Amino acid sequence: MITGIQGSKASLAIGFEARPERLPLRDIDAIAPGNVHEGCPSIAAAPWVLTPEALRQAQPSRRDLAAAWLLLEGDEQWLSLVALVDLLTSQADALHLAASWLLLQQQDLFRCRQGRYQRRPLTDLRNLRHERHGEVLRERDRQQWRHWLRQRQPIELQQLSSEARQQLDGLLRFAADPEAALAPALRQLLQDVHCPPQLGDVRRLLADLGQWQRHQLRCLEGTAWSAGFSAELTAEAERLAAEAQLPQPSDAQRLDLTHQRSVTIDDADTRDVDDGLALERCPDGGRWIWIHVADPGRLVAPDSPLDLEARRRASSLYLAQGNVPMFPTCLSEGVFSLHQGQRCPSFSLAVRLEQSGAIAERRLHRAWIRPLYRLSYEDADELIEYAPPQDDDLAELHGLLECRRRWRVAQGALLMDQPEGRFRRCGEQAQLEVVEPSPSRLMVAEAMILAGAAVADLAREANLPLPFRSQPNSPLPAPTELEALAPGPVRHAALRKGLSRSSTGTTAAPHFSLGLEAYVQATSPIRRYGDLLTQRQLAALLEQGAPLSADQLSDLLEELEPALRQGIQISREDQRHWQQVWFCHHRSERWDGLFLRWLRPQDGLALVRIEALAMDLAVVLHDGGQPGEAVVVQVKESDPDADVLRLVAQRSGHQP
């Protein structure tokens, strides 16, 4: 009911409760004309005297409405409300006009525009009702979709409507890319099913629906390692494996070293064995250290499909759930590996040391070896410790390589050996593995460094381009400052902070922290493509072939760089995730820690060593600290689904 008009707007008293409202005149349909009634309290009062019961009794039936629709067949003119009510009831008073207007708001037979009505054609009526029926079905699908989300049970994708599939895809995009914004419709959906619109909650919801693997390494998707090896590459690898016992062009010049008591030393679960050691005792009392390295280049030709795939990967990935190899496993764990008791092709480097530990002589051959033993590090530690008279080669090798290690220290090498923790996946749980710097591990590591130094020296003499690793001189803390720090992790942290980043180039340059004038990685050609390039350059040198020029090698190294960086990032993210899983299951524990240094002092973020875990971790420490101070660490928050880990610490003696 209009109670007043001011300009282009009218004051209204709406409904029997006379709710006040102001609307533009253009938005108002006149039902029953009359005067403006400023003093009338509602339509229930005079002059209208309308009541719900009277309106119900005066309202035409839907059959009357259908009869009027049939009567107007072929008539496309627009009728006033009064004219249409004349057809329906033959009474056009205010009561019947209002009752008919209410009915016309709830029907499809007539369309309305600015207070006038037109018969809707049969085809339009059918289309409208078809659309209405479709909307009913869509709403039913929406309700079913919300029901499934609330139930949080695995769903079948084929049962979802297209709208539900689109919403699921939107949730999956958000789960995979936390930087992506949630659309308002998705936020409303999550609110309807009582799921907070946070990354961890959305991932858990999707996992419950069977659409998200909670421990899937998302950064691995779409990379060179993600899809495995194609059927064609697998078939080619199997062909090469089958031909491994046939003569190959490089075999004619191989030195037969199968008589040597060579051994391989690795973790017990290692399957791709790419290096071994042997000791040669000379009649004059001299000792030669032999370092044998697998020779995958015997079977894999440069620029062959398998070589290009290995180049695309650049390296094997070592993840919590296992390794993702650079070559198919029938090669990397099969004919490429140095297997106990089998004749294996190798690049074999012999080194004789001076008493000081400097390299006196070196020899390099392509060879055949037959490893006598496959040892775990634990087995090798026992042989080094007990040095049985009939099998004391490892003990003597250990002594020789300790001498070499001392020589490197005299040249400025930095020794920062300490236990290192790493997480492995065991089903849905994370298992902590602590690797101790045992005698055999230090011996093998020193042998590999020795091989890299000897190969680099050989290449420098021959002016042979190789992927040399170098590290510039680094501004380390003053000796007096270092002496003031406790030996071990605290001092190591101060040294690492000052180290410059190492790099790879085709020209030899010093490696600061190794204490070497030149160095090249050369002992893992099954796992690192750069090492395979080194072997090919050495093969060309040994066999008077044509090695790659410095420019050609530089181009290849530049091609490898993106994949190498990506592989490092993937491994870090993998370890971070399983670290979060582990801490999530150890929320209530507390660990003794050692303050190493500040990372962001303004935020209270410190680097803390937890010896029980053998890890240096970022921890929030708000009450200050000095290197070497004892702290107590505990978990504040750990949510692997949300990619969140927050550790807090208090100095020992402070109440957390």
C-alpha cells in the first residue's frame, strides 16, 4: 500500500504487518488504483480491508488460469491486470485484483512486464518447464554433492555432476597450489560442509574423498622423474642388458683386474653400486689404492635415447620412499652395478701416495674387475677395527686414506663430519635414520675425493676439459673467534655460514673447503650425468678419441643445470614433508638442543642443533641466546597437510 510519494520514490506499507519501505515508482506494479492513504495503518484496514482468508477465497483456481490461457491462443497482445482478471473472475475489485496478482506471481502460463501480461506460447512454456525441471535436478545433485562432502567418504568421479566435477577440480587446484585463491563459490561450499577454507583442512577433506594422496610429492609432478620410463626406453634398456655379455668396442683395451680382492661398500639397501676399492701391495713395499667406478658408457652411446633421457634427468633422486633412478633399474641396478662375484666393466684409477699423503703417482684404465665382497658400512667398520690377518686390506686402506685426509687438512681443508639425520618413509609414517661418520664412511668418502683430485690432475696435464667443481676462498671467522666456539656443531655452523657456493666449469680451479687445487666428481656415473660426461672425456683421452671441446662441454653442463637445481629442491621438499610427519607424531616430546647461530634475530629465528635427531633446525627462540648455549626444543605446530612446522625453544633453566 502506498502511503506517500516524494519525487520518483514512493513510501510503502508492505503486507499485513505494514513493513515500511521506500522504492522507485518504476519498480512498483499498480494492482488496484486509488488514493494515497497516509493515515491507513495497513491493507487490513479501510478502505481495503484485505485479510489472508478473503484473499485465499477470492483467488482464481489454476484451472481458471489454464482456461484463460487456452482462450487467448493466438493472441500475442499484452493485457492489463484488470483485463486479465475480467477473464478469470469477471470481478475487478481490489480484492480480486490482489488475489489474482498473487496467483500470477506463481505460474508459468503468462509472462509479466511492467504490470502487463502476455500469454506464453506453448513452445516457450515447454522450454521454461524443461529448464525448471533441469534446475530441480541440478539442485538435487548439489545437495547430493554436499552430502558426500559432509560424509567424507571416498567418491566415484563418474557419479559427480559436471558442476561438482568443476568444484572438485577447483579444490584440487587450491590443494596443489596454495598460492591460488579460492573462488567465493568454493568458500561457500566449504562453509556449507563445515570445512575451514584452509590448505590443511582442504587437503584432508580431499584425502578422505579419495582424491588426494596425503604424502604425494606435488613438486615431483610434471618433472623428468615423474612419469617413469616410456615403454620404448624400457625396451631399449632391456635390450642393452641382454647384450651386456657380448663384446663391445671398448673391451679390447681393458685391463684384467679380476684377480684383485676388490670390495664394494654401501648402505645395506643400496641397489645401484657404482664404486669399489682394492689395495695392491708391491714387492718393494709400496701400496696402490685402487678406486673402481662403474662404466655405463660401455653400453650407452652419447645422444642415444637412453642417454638423452639420463641427460634430461641429470641425476637420480633419493627420496624418503626410495630412489628415482637416472637410468632404468634393469641397467642401474643390473648390468651397470659392480656386483659381487661378477665380472664387471669399470674405470679403474690407481693412486700411490707419498708419506705426507700427497699424490705420488696415478694410473687410469678401463678394466674388468670381479668384486670379492659386497659389504655394508657396518661390516666394513668391523673389518677396519679388527683387521683380521687374512683380510686386513680395509684396515690398511683406512690408514692410507687417513694419511691423505690429514694432508688435505694441512692444505686448508675443512673437516665438518658429524652425524646427519634423515627421514625415510615407512607406510604412512616417517622413520628417523641417523648416519654416523663411521671409519668406513669416512674412508669411502676420502677415496672418492682422492679419485676426483687425481682425475682433475690428469685432466690438467692433458689440457682436457672436464666438469670441474670449484669453490672460491671464503671469508671465515678469525682463528681466535673460532677457538672461542665449542668444537663440533657450533664451530661447524660458523664455518658453513661463511663458505662460498661451489660451482661447475670446464676450467680447473681450487676447491676451498676440500683443500684441493682441482677437483672433479667422477665416481657416480650411474647416478650423476656429469660423472658420465667425465668418463666419456677420459675414455676419449685413453683411446685417442675426440673429446668434447670446452664450449661443447659447457653447453651440456648448462643444459643440466635446471634439472640439477630442480632435483635438489624436490629432495628438500620431500625431506621437509616427512620431517613434518615425524614431528606431528612426536608433539608431546622435548629435546635438548644447542644454539648454533641466529637466522633472523629480529624474528627470534635461530638455528639449533638437536643431537638426538642429528639435525640443525630452524627454531623460534624469543629469550635470546649465544652460540653453544643449551636450549630445550618442542613442537608448537606440525601439520604436514598444510606444510607447516613450527618449533619453539627456551634456554635451559627457563620454564617453557
